[in-house]
Amino acid sequence: MSLLENAMKRVVRLMPDKASDMLMDANRVVGLPLPRRDGGLKVTGSARFSAEVGMEGLAYAALVYSRIARGRIASLETAAAEAAPGVVLVMTHRNAPPMAPPPVMMADDAGAAASGLPVMQDDSIHWNGEPVALVLAETQEQADHAAALLRVEYEASHAEVDFAAARAKAHEPSSVLGEPARIEIGKPEKALAEAEVSVDLTFHTPRYNHCAIEPHALTVAWQDGSLLVHDASQMLHLTRSTLARVFKLAEEKVRVLSPFVGGAFGNKSVWNHQILAAAAAKLAGRPVRMTLSREGVFRATGGRTLTEQRVALGAGRDGRLTALIHTGIAGVTSHNDCPEPFTFPTRHLYAADNILLQQQVTELDMVANTFMRAPGESIGTFALECALDELAEKLEIDPIELRRRLEPKKDPTSGLPFSERNLVEAYRAGAERFGWDRRDPRPRARREGEWWVGMGVATGTYPYYRMAGGSASIQLLADGRAIVRMGSHEMGMGTATAQAQHAAERLGLPVEQVTFEYGDTDMPSGTMAGGSSQTASIIAAVTAASEVLVKELLKLAGNDSALGGLKPRDVEMRDAGLGHREDGTRFESFVSILRRAGRDELLVQAAAPQPMEGTKHSMHSYAAQFCEVRVNAVTGELRVSRFLGSFDTGRIINPRMAMSQFRGGIIMGLGLAMSEETLFDERMGRIMNPSLAEYHVPVHLDVPEIDAIWTDIPDPHSPMGVRGIGEIGITGVGAAVANAVYNATGIRVRDLPITLDKLL
């Protein structure tokens, strides 16, 4: 971090806090468990996804993937494919149009690409699975058949695909998502050596893939020199700027639409397939549909990377941490910027006298790894919380009591005050509801028939983010309805419903009279749907637009209104109109204001203020995760029989959809803990299980009834008191399962997933 950046942070911290949102406790609409507005469209098949957009003259694309991890294409025979029935085009590096390297997300403000490698511009190969050819045909079946006729020979060169061998080249990255790769406070190794009680442990987590129910797909066309893209995206405007950079277009020449996305979890950014589909459409002069097969998703798009982590804890007999060490290595590529931030939870969770946190990376020749639900926190909490459970056992202190003793008064590494932190209360409420007092701390103390039964607990955490750059518009119509627009995303979490609730509360309208429109780059600029940031980012932008709306309404009302002479600070929007905050007689409805002004509508737009709140306070969501497991004493079969998440995540906009988000995160955490693993051939660099038949996501029989509760305490420094809930559910789950397994069986599993062979 530069001296200027440090100086700016100090200046911001000295600035007074912005007043809390005046609607922090409003509950006329916010807080109601309304059903999602898009539910009917989805269950009737009326919701149109990106692979369902019809266009005249549509051609279908299929990709051919490399079979080596590094090298070059030695020969390429395309004649048979070109002669196949229905083929429109075979595109390779020989005839692909010139394209600039795509800008990489996190490394470039305009970037949404997971990799910065040029796309199909020469004969070089960078990973096993890199697309080397595209076939375009009249039908998908014809394209797939022709793709199988291509003959590609390779000249392989040495590839770094063995993580164990590559560890010797591990080094600290320049930063980890903008944060330092190393933090050292005091003398942690010395304190560890001198500690009364200590643990020093190593954990391994594998590669994971997102496995969204909707594979990556897009429909793309060139129209009069402009590019129209219907994509499954979680970063609309960044996709636009990325494609504009690749094809050397002005951004206004690219339009991206994505009204419905069937899950993303961090993976639906820009990969080679979007760029290749647009290039093929340009060459062929026809619209193109590209739908990746499930194998294509695994081979051409990346997932969570593998890690090796060390967690060492030193403590006094009273449980106070004298040493807290969390270090490790993650596999990355040389062409992306995504070091898995597994030390992030350790930076903020527990008080310790001496701290060492260090992340290293080692470059591998593989598809670029990328963000996956709670990147870092999901696997970092596994290592940290398992180690804490082992320390609690050595200290003979209840695991929840130990965490209570380690509760910090301020952020342990930044020194910032917490904005709002109610983790201890989440543990108290969760323990009571789950029946933690019935847990026997002795391993193998409870058996029911063939099944060992155990309970475990772990902390989950995820930081608060609000992305910069968002804008929103509000269109107030003469009949009193309002349409709010922002280029945001709906990936199944209920954006349109929750934001209609917030806007209705903000504008003082019945929720039935408010529509939230999204999913189009022709709308005001939306921020990415990532980092559990979208809800707060949208609310901030809509709040800014509502403030402009009030000013414009007062101008239209004029002095002939009961509102005459009032300033924006004097009024509030309520009861479908504008009124004095204290004098109920000074009021005029929106319909009346617009009618008297002779207006059919009033349209305003504004940008959200910069997200300064995160520079002044340590802002995080928290979870106390409780798990009960059963392990078969004969077969080693592992079953989760009960699970409870107790959350502290700020204000909840819609409890029905919040429950869905919490449960979804927990289910994904159960897969992380027990069954999911992307198998990688460390000889050829090939993904060996690229299908849902072999990559085992949880199914109904793997998932028990999941309970979730939350504090619903607003964060005083965030828009409307909200913090993100999309990722908090997965954090801590892996450790809660592993700790419950130990309580049931006496076996510590420090390498995920926890499969039955590790329990026999």
C-alpha cells in the first residue's frame, strides 16, 4: 500500500461519521416475508435465460479443448469439420479476428475477465482445457459432431501441474485483494514456543467447482457495428467494458443483458467462451449461441483453488491467546489475480497478543482459479476453527466459552472499532436453540445402534462490502407508480423483490406500486453481484436518487403547495406523497404534485456516495454454526442429522429470502465438507471428474432439516443497516462438521473432504 493510500485512509478515519440511515428501523414493508416476484415466471418456464433468446439466423457454437497443459499446437486439420453437414464456420488461431487481451477483474477497474491471456491469437497452450477451436453450425448437434472431427496435434513443453513440487517456488503476492500478504504483530513464533498450551497443525483443502444449475451460456449478435450480448453474468457493466476493450469498441457500442441467471457463486464473469462467441459472430455475420456443456464448464472456467494451511495457537491456561499464527500456500496461475484469501477471517475474529498471518502463492499451469462463494473465508474458517476446537479440548474449556473469552474489543489487526458485532449473542441464542448443553465433550461418548453421534460448533464470518460506482434512477409516474432502475443482477437471491421492498419503504409507496428493473447495461451503472455487496450497493444508489427526487418534487410543488418554503431536510416521503416531518397538515401526494405541474412523469438519477464506511470501521457478518453428525461404526458413512446457523448479519430486508440464502450457503458448506472435490491429474493437468455424476454436490438425502436464526440488529454505518448474507452461510460449516465428527468418533480430519475412508 502506497504512502498516499495510507495518508488518505488516516484522513478518512478522522472525518465524522455520516448520520445513520433515517429508515434504519422502518418496518412498513422492509422485514415482510414477501414471496419473490420472479417465482411465477420461473416455475412456469416464462423466465427467459440467456440461452433461450431467439434471433433470426441463429448459429450454434461448439468448442474444442486442448489436451495438454502447456506447449503449442503442432498441427491442425479442419477440412473434415468444415465439410460436415450444416457447418457455417471453423474458427482457430489461424482465422480468428485480432483481439486485445481482456482486462482482469481486481487488477483493472474495467476488468471482468478471470484471465488476462490473449484469446485464440496464436498457437500457444496455457492449460489443459483451453479452447483451441470453435465450430459454428446450423444446429447444436451439427456443431458438436463437426467439433469431434477436428484433428489437433500438440508439441508439449514442461508444465507446472504438481502442487507439491511447485511449493518450493511459493512466494508472497504483491497483495491479497488489496490487503497485505503478511501481517506480523509482536513475536508470534517465540510466544508459541513459550505457551503453556499449544497446537500446531496443517490443513489441506482441495479444488472446488461452482456447479451452478445453469451452465454458462450466451446469445450474441453484431448490429451495425455494435455488439449485443445476452449473457449469464454477475457483472454486467464490467462485462461490457471488458468486451469493449477486447474488440476495441466504445463502451456505448456494447450492450449486455442478463435478466435471469441460474446461479453464479463467483464464476459467471468473462471467460474465453464469451469472447470466442462474439468473434465467431463477427466472422460469420450471424448471431451465435454458445452453451457450454457441463464438461466445458469444468475445463474452460475455473473454480476455488487448493490450499495448504498451517494454524498454530498458543494460549495460557485461562484460554487467552498468546500466539495466533495462520500461514499457507494457494495454487494460482501467472495470468490472473486471485490469491485465495484464507487468512482473512483470522485477521478479524479473535484477540491475541502476538499474531502472524502470511499468504503465499505458487503458479501452476491450469485454468485460472477464481472467486467461489466466500473465497478464503469458507476454507480459512475450516482451518482456524478446527484448530480452535483442538485447543479447547487441550484446555478443557467448552469451545463456545473459549470463543467468548477470545472476543476482541477492537479489530485485532487493523485496530479499527467494530461497526456492530453481536457474535457472542449469536452463540448464546444458537446454543440454547440447538441444545448445546446436552453435548458430552468426550469423543465416542454417544452411540445409537451402529451410529456414533457427535456435536460440533464453529464461527463463520464474511466482510461487509459496498462496491463503488453504482447509480440508480427513479421514474415517478402520474398515476403514483414508481419504477426504479439499476444495471444489477438476479441470480436467484430475490433482488427484484428485496429492492422493491426497500424502494417502497424509501418512497412511502405501497410495495405493489413499485417495480425494480435490472439486468441491462442500458440502465444506470450497476455494481457487480459479488462479495455479498449488491444489496447494500443498490440501497445506497437508490437512497441517493431518492434524495434528488425530493429536491425535484419540492421544485415542482412550488409555493402554491402546502409544501411551499420547505427544504429537503424538512420533509419525508410517506403515504404516496411528500409531507413535513412534524406537521401532518403540510402534505401533498405525488399524483397531485405531478398533475399540478402538468407532468406525466418525473425521472431522476444519482450515483451512490463512495463507500467510506469500511475505511473507518471493521465491518463483518458473523455466524455461529452448530452441527450434529452420525457416523456409521461399520461402514464409516457420515450423515449430518441436524444443523443450525445463528447469524449476526445486520438488518434483514426479507426473512423468507434470507432463510433461503442462509440454507443455501449451509448446503454448499456441507458439500465442501463431505463430498466435493475437483480431481486434478498432476501428470497431465487434466480435470478428471468434469460432470455432476463424478463431482458430488449434496443431494436431498445428504441434507437434513436446516434451521437458521438471526439477530436482525441493524449496522449503524451501512445503508439501512444491512450487511451481506449471500456468502456468510457457507463459512464455518466445514469446521462445524469436522468438529462434530471428532466428537462422534475421536478422529480428527484435517484434509477435506471428510470421506468415509478417513473415518474407518
